[in-house]
Amino acid sequence: MWGQPSPAVRGSQTRLPPDWCQKSSCARLDCRERLSPRGLGLCYKIPLEPITHFLTGACLARAGFNRKTALATATMTLAAEAPDLDVLGSFKGPVFAFAHHRGFTHSFLGLFLVSAVVTGFMYLIWRLRGRKTNIPNLPPRWGLLFLFAYIAGLSHILLDFTNNYGVRPFWPFSEKWYSWDIVFIVEPVLYIFLIAGLAAPLLFSRHKPWPRGRTAAVFALICVAGLYAVRDYEHRKAKNALEAQTFETSPPGRVSIYPYPVRLTRWYAVVETRDSFVSSDVNSISGQLDPAELLTITKPPETPATRAAKRSYFGRAYLAWAQYPLVTEEKAGTDTVVHLRDLRFDYPGMRGRITLSGSVELDSNLHVVAERWGNSQQQPPD
């Protein structure tokens, strides 16, 4: 259905307005990219992603777990975000942090350790407070708190699974990445549901005995599940529509659909054919690609430099994670720089940027000189 785009479209780059952030630091793990409905990249220096995890943990606790033991709300709120303690890996360098992000602490096995750490921390706080809680008639039950911390940790894995970065839940038995690709990494609608579920009891149930808020929290979680169901439905529609089309006179080899925030019917699509990648926004109702954003990239040939870069520490980690890797090279004096980027994050509004990409620098003998995640450099391991 969609043939070869015109030369004016092929390889075109969308310019960002000059007053929008285009700093290279946006590729760091601690800086999240948020897209406006039209796909322009707007940088927020404050990491917004943890808010969803904290709110989900609090709603889970209010849904009834806090009636079983004291400290359940605080424990589950902390445990819902605790898997992101893997950011401490940044002390060993940006490439190391990338290679281990959403790894051990985001796995079913690693959650046992994460849950133990959170439960131990809450025990320490309880002792420092003189063994007092906000509910005198409900003592803490530490075995249950450990179980509840694990459940909250599972909510973290689920939320990370819904966006297009993915998780490795079966580490260390398998390092395969899994992603549902239905919710953007920052989804304001989730904030609305979860905050409302927590705030409603404070506004309308002031005179009820503590603990309170179960009905509102359960309703908020049902709304979240409903949002997932609607997004999954629209996601499947868009994907099925593109899989039935042809690109450059041949059927697609692979099709992936990635989310925008808020908008349910507008998605970002990446299609792989035998010789190229095609990307554009797609409407899930019509199943049509946006011709104004259509971009075709011919797959570059493999060279000795790209093969060497793929064998490097960063190259192996990146290719294990990337879904649509594009590996290119350029000369830098006598050295060769091999760039690795994943087209699933090459949204039309961010084309040409270094979002979630990296590079490997090689000398004339194809030995690794440096590895970079974004613009942050790390020396190769010995």
C-alpha cells in the first residue's frame, strides 16, 4: 500500500523549535523524555517516572492490604519504587548503568532481595520510632510486610513492562527483554486515576475510622486496568492494520507499535522489511500511516568496524536490548566511531537526537577506545 517515499521525505529530519530542550544529557537514564501529542520532544529534568510507581504502591496498600498489618502503606509505597535502586550502578559508569538497568532488581528472583531490603528498612524505622505506629491496635506483622513488599515490587515490573523500554523478569535464567508497548513512560491519565483514588477518601471520608480509602483505591486500580485494556485494543488494531499492508512492494517482516501519552488512537510505528526500516505515526482507527512523518532508512551494510563494535561490552548489551537497532559508522581522525540507536525511540519529533543511543569508538586496529551512553563516556572494561 505504501511504496517508496519521495526523495524529499526519505531521510528528512524534523526540526525542533529552538526554545525546546535539545541537550545531549537527555539521553541519560535520570532524564526522561516526554512527548507532546504531536510528538515533539520536551525535556523534563525532574524524573517523572517514579511518581507512577509510588502512587501505585500506595493504592495497592489502600485497596485492603493496610487492614492486615501496620506499616503496610509505607512499605508498599517504597517497595513499588525500590527496584529502581539499580540506578546506583551509575557510580560504575554510564555504560555499566545502562547494561544493568531493569535487570536483577526488576526480576522475579531479585525482588526477594529488594523486598527484604525494604522490609528491613521499615523495621529500622519502626525501632527508631519507639515501636509506635499510626494504628495502635494493629501491630506490624513482618512476614506479611515482606509478602506485601514483593507484591508491590511486582507492580513495578508490570508498569515497566507496559512501556516500550521493557524488562527482564526472568534474570538470571534468561536475559530476554519483554515489553507490552501500550503505555508511554510518562502517562498523565495514570496520575489522574491514582491520585484521585488516594485523595478522594481525604475529602469525603474524614469521619470514618482508620484505615480508610479501600473503595476509592480499588476503583482507581480498576480504572488503570481499564486504560490498559483500551490501549491494548487500539495497539492491536494498529498493528494488525499495518501487518496487512505492503511496503516497497513486499510484506513487512516485523511491525511494532509504540505509544504516545494521553492519545489512544495515535501511535508510532516501525516496520522492518528485508532491506529497510519504515517509520511514521499511525492512526489505529484508520490503520493509515501519516505520510508527512513517513521515513524510510535503508539498512547499512555491515563492516569490520561495526562487527567489532557489536562485540564490545556496550555493543553486546545494546543489541540484546534494542528491538530495531540501526548501526552506522563515521570517521573521527584515525579512529572510527560506530553509532548504535534503536528506532523504536526515533519518534518523528525526536529524529536526529541521541535519545537512548550510544556509540563505540575504535582505533585503526579496531580496538575499543571508548564506549558512550548518550554523551557520557566510559572506558572499556579490561
